[in-house]
Amino acid sequence: MSHAQATRVQEHIGDPVSDLPEVSREQLKEIFQDIQSDIRYDHELNGCLNCGICTATCPAAHYYDFSPREIVQLLWTENLEGIYDAMQEKIWACAQCYTCAARCPFGNSPGGLVMLMREASIKHGMESAKNVLRPFSRVMLKLISTGNQLSPDMITADGFADWGPNVSKIDAPLPVLRKAIPMPTLNTTKTAWEVNLKTSVELYTIWEETGVLDQLETIDENLFDVILDIMDEKREDLEDWEDEQED
């Protein structure tokens, strides 16, 4: 008498009430393989006791439809449909505080696994990634064009109404106050600090070589085109500056 071999892999279990359009099995496998092939995957996932300590201590789980234990279980059992469904909304509720990683008796890092799933959703141009990252397009443009993530002139009363009475402090004479800072690189309101041309080009090169710009193209093609134009202009400016130094 032969016994069927036990396996943790759940072949055809997903969310039966999901309204999402059906995705081919091949595409689901490709998405999971992108997550599983990451060098961090085996470090972040070691098994699961299903004890629920991660979810019990998770701040996001108290306020959103999110469970670190569910994320671990979906990946551990290779539930492809469930993984895809979680990537549509649930993974974006994680605050990346890594309390789960600190508490897990198995040494798992659900927060780290969520990061891998987020990266995969960006790579595959999922609508959830586009919706979440769209509000940050101005910050991304600022970062890639100036080397700064935020700048004083981005802090406006309209944008920070939740500050309440403190929002009045935004009306301070920023140009005057910034010029009073002893460090010359901080005497600006358009950037948090001045970044020289060579450093900017080096940053662009890193983003190109590491695939950041390729991922950006899948999320926001218009922003990608704008940044390419900025990069080309910066590189030309650097070449002109280097030529001047040689003369």
C-alpha cells in the first residue's frame, strides 16, 4: 500500500471570492519565481509554526486587513493565487517596522518578504504599485533631478493641513532663514542641500545599472521620460565642465 507524499505546496488554492480578473498559471509562477529567486528570500523565510506572534505584535494588523502570518503562510505553501491577491492591496499596509522579524521564533522576517513582494509588483507593473507610488511622483522627480528627497519649498500650508496650528510656521521667510545657515550647501530652498553635478551623474548611473529606472518606466512612463531628459542634460553639462577643466 503506497502513501501519497506530503507537501506544503498548495497548487490551486486562492481567493474564491476575489473580483480580480483571472491570471494565467504561467504568469503566477513567473511572479512567484521572481520573489523566490531573490537572494534575500531564503534568509527571510525559514518555515512557520503558525503561532501568530507576528500578527499579534504587528501595528498594521490592528488597523488594516493585513496579517504577517498570512504573508508567510502564502509564500511557505507557494499559494500562487493567494500571493497574487495579497499583492493587490494587503502588502501595501505593512509599515516595514520589522517588529515581526524581532518576535518570530522561527527567525522569519515577514516585513522582508513584503518588501520582496512589493518589488515584484513594481517589476510586473501591477496596478496596486502604480496607485500607491503615484502620489510620490513629485518626490521621486525631486530625488532623481536634484539628489534630494524633499526641499523646504515643498512644505506648504495646503499640503500639510493636518499640522493644525503649527502650519503657520511654514509662512516663515525661508530664503532668509536658509541663508543664515553657516554651511553654503544649505543656503537654498529648492533643494534640501546642493548636490554637485558629478555626484548627480553618479547617482543616475547607479539607478541605471541597478534597474531602478527600468522599474520606474513600468510604473510611470511619463515621469520616466522626464527623468531621462534631465539625465541627458546633466551628463552633457558634466562633459562640458570636464572639457573646460582640460583647456
